[in-house]
Amino acid sequence: MPDPSKLQNALIVTDYEELTHFFSQFVAGRLHLLMVVGDPGVSKSQCARRAVGNRKHLYFETHATPFGMYHQIHENCDVPIIIDDLDHLYKDQATVRLLKSLCNTDATKQLRWASKHPSITRGEVPASFSTRSPVCLIANEWRTVNANVRAIEDRAILIHFKPSAGEVHVRVRDWFKDEEVYGFIEEHLPFITRHSMRHYVKGQQLRQACPDKWQEQLLTIMGLDKEVRVIGQLLRAPEYGNDAERIAVFEARGYGSRATFYRWKKKLGMS
């Protein structure tokens, strides 16, 4: 995934409280165009839904068609619009054209449908209309593939949501009740580089389906190889005073050579 923090004007947000603040300001109409980009499974969508609450709004996902969006926006003018899972939608040219108009930073946006759609021909939907809806775009990644997409990016308050594994872990505590899985993941937090709330749900399912193997299986899903776990344990163990002693144990257990130890240590960011 390209690093969203390198996008123009990206703000790095690392905790849920600040992310919720941005969503709340969008719902209040103070942010006309908000774009939130971040890894899957970190509750971006849920935070947006909680912020909007019971207020009337439009919520579009991957299955939405360009004209279907146009029609619904006309039927619900001026309400907040959340477009989720944008990764697929922005690749469609008709959607990009619609988004370019919808994501204009003017208070009032003018939308037009260029082709003679049957609904327009029959007079069921106007060929153009205006709306004051604030817009929030949510994506796992964002690629500036052409000038139209770049224009959308340039107009937005762009957030790269990048919570730490610990931040995700604390947030999960609000709803996840499997203490065994929760505690097991907690032990390995220092070694997780890309955490996801989905790890907890998968861990619970694996614990029930494969009670003798679920721990190893979950570690694999979380991207933690045995070498990484062993090195992490050795680095934290108080009985080893230096890397020479740790490497001796690492080699004795058959996990690899001195070079392998340092390669994985660097990968963990502990070099």
C-alpha cells in the first residue's frame, strides 16, 4: 500500500479520540470535504457511523453505481454523505466525474449528469441540481491515477489514520469479551506491525474450531513468524545481557544463524 502520509496535505492521526473529533466536525458541517485513509480493520467506518448517529445521511459503499449515487443525492439534498470503501469506486470514470463535482469545496455544489439516462429523459431525475452536502471519503488506500482524482485529493482535509497496535488493542476492549484471545494478542503487541480488529474475531473463531492449534494459526494470520517471536522473547528476557548470549540460544534452538537473528531484529525495529 502506498504511504498515505506522503499525499499532499495529509495529517497523521494515531488515536481514536482525534479521529472521532474529525468525523464529528464533518457531521456538524464544519469540514466540507474529509478524506480518511488507513489500513483495513481499524474501525474507520464504525467511527464514522457512530459520529453521524441517527442524523439523516447517505452512506455509499462499493456496490453503489454512479447514477444510483446521483439519484439518491438528489433525493436527499444537503445531508452529510459518507462514501466508504472508495478504493474501487474511484477507478470508475463516471464515479470520478461525479465525485469531482460533489467534492467541490464551495458551500453549494452543482451536480450534472452528462448522458441521456432514461430516468432523466422521462423527467424522473433532473439533469442537474445543487446540494450543500458535506462529503466524507473513506479508503484503505488512495492512488492519484489522473488529474480528476488529484483534484479531489487536493480539495480534501486528508487524514492518514495510523493507530498503533496498542491503540487498536485498547479500543477492542470495548466490545471483545474473549479473555483468552485478548490476552494472547496482548502478549504479542510489541511485534505486530499492522494490527487489525479482525485478528480478534478470527482468533476467537480459530480457538473454537482448532483448540490445539489456534495460537500458532493466529500468529501466522497476524504475520508473526516463529523467528520474530523468539527474538522478541529473547530481547525482553532479563537473563540475557547481550546479543551474543541471545544469538547462542537462537542458534541452539535451530531458528537460524547470527545473520538471521540480526535480519529479523532489524525488521522488528530493534536494531
